[in-house]
Amino acid sequence: MSTRLGDRILKVDHAGEHGAVNIYRAQILVSSWTAPQLTPLLRHFLDHELGHRALFRDRLQARGVRRCRSYVLCGIGGWTLGLLTGALGSSAIAATTYAVESVVLAHLLEQQQQLRDTDREAFDAVSRIVAEEQEHHDHGRDAMQAGAFWPPLLTPIVRVSTEAVIWLGMRL
Ligand SMILES: [Fe+2]
Ligand SMILES: [Fe+2]
């Protein structure tokens, strides 16, 4: 069963995954100078995000729903965030992952509540990515060194920006 709320959520999550793909792509590009030890892990996360984006794209196509109007904005925003934080090095990269994924996880849990009894197909799509987002979140949290300069500065900025993009996407 397809619902308007389910369509809306699939669109926002699809755009968000496009943002995530671009964050990791940009960080991978810069991290070969600033944090080469992190590059393999970032590639691993990028593989996940490509899978998530394809999953939501397929669901939208099957329902005949166009992508979100925030899609291009998410891509540019993600790329910019990835470049800036990638340039600042490993603690900034970890803080970004932690901040983005903690907001994402909170929204996924809320979306599961909203979809559980109304749109099983969208519920299943959302549920399929939770474990991998949790892995990204946990890794970011554990990799933020205590006392490092960037995490306390970046975390609130990245959290608020991520919330803003999701808020906007649900209304476009
Ligand atoms: Fe993802
Ligand atoms: Fe992720």
C-alpha cells in the first residue's frame, strides 16, 4: 500500500542519501592528504550510502513518484560539507559522521513509527538501512578523540544543518 506520507518520507530519505553519498565522496577526495588512514573506512561507508540511495530510488520509481525538489540541494550541501570537514582532518570527519548519523537515526526511528501500520513497503525500505547507519554513527562517535578541537564546534552546526535539510525536504 502506497501512502502520501510514505511517498514523502521515501523522497526525503532518497535526497538525504544523495547528500550522504556526496559527503563521503568529497571526504574521500580530501582525506588522501588530511587523513589517509580513514580513506578505506570512508569508502566502505560510501558503498553503503550508494546502496541506500539506490534502494530509495527504486522504491520511488516503482511508485511512479518523482525525486524530491531538495535532491540537488542535498547533493551540493553534502559535497560542500564533505570538502570542508575532510580538509580539517580526522577529528572533523569523525564529528561530521557522528552528527549527521545521529540526526538520521532519530528520524529513521520516527519514520518507522509513522509507517509501521500505514505503509509496510516504505517501512521495510527505511528499516533496511538502520543497521548500517548505526554502524556509521557508532564509528564516528568512537573515533572522536576526547579534547580534539573540531568536534564540539562542528557537531551542533552539522546537526542543525541536517535537521534543516530534512525539515525543508518534508515541505517541498
Ligand atoms: Fe545512508
Ligand atoms: Fe550513513
